[in-house]
Amino acid sequence: MNTFDLPAADPAAVRIREAASRGTLSHALLFTGSGDRLAAARYAAAALECTADGVRPCGVCEGCRKVLSGIHPDVTVVRDEQHKNLSVDVVRQVRADAYIRPNEGRRKVYLFPDCALLTEQDQNVLLKIVEEGPPYAAFLFCAENSAVVLQTLRSRCVELKLHPAQ
């Protein structure tokens, strides 16, 4: 049974599952296209936090269940309710927080649901942490079009193009 919003047969889900099961899932992913980018990012976050020995994400371990419920202490959805765009202060907080070891998971995962809200300055602040950050930090970016992400940041990410569910 698939407990995720992303269909198990979706090409992005297959790539995430295969890479996570081999232990080679990138620390920086960019989800683009018209599919459910947030669902794909949550699936990747669960794969990064999954404690199962076999296929990841398993959907049943404590790490997967907490990610699915939105209560995993090491998975942060980066938002700024007070501003239209993300303020550079919020991005700087993410950068500082990334150096604090995970509370209970394998990784600290930062999910950016809409990269159109990231200014050029925000992306430049993120660049160094994505490029040279601690090995336990992971960054999941969502954008309908990859062009909203600076080339310098985009080049450090593995892009997964999503298509609408059939």
C-alpha cells in the first residue's frame, strides 16, 4: 500500500526510491514541472529520513510516518508568513540551523515549496550551504519552472521533472 500522495509508479518516485535504497540520493533536489511538486518533495524527505533496511521510503517506520504527518523535527518546510517573498532573514536562519545536528533523524531536510518566492539574494545566501554545507543537511526545492532558480544554485541540484497525474 502506498501511503504517499505521489504514485509509486511515478518516474520521480522510482528515481527517488532507487537512489535512496542505494544510499545515493542527492542532498539537493529540484522538483520542476506541473506535477505535485510538494508531494514529491515530501516523498524525498521521507526517503532521506527512512530507517528501513530495504526500499526507502518504506512508509511505515517512525521516520516516514512523522514526515507524512508533518511532525518530523528534522524536516522543515521553509515559509515566511509575514512577507510575500521569503525574507533574507528566514533564509539566513535556515543557513544557521543547517549546522545544528539533526534531533532524531539521519538528516536535516529543508523543503522550499515555491522557489518563485526566493529572491536572487536569498538564493545566493543558500548557495554556499548547498554547496559546502554539513553532510547531514539536505535541500528540496520546488519550482514550476527551473528558470526561477539561479543557474549557480540549479547546477548543484539534481532536477526531477514531474508530470501531472494521468
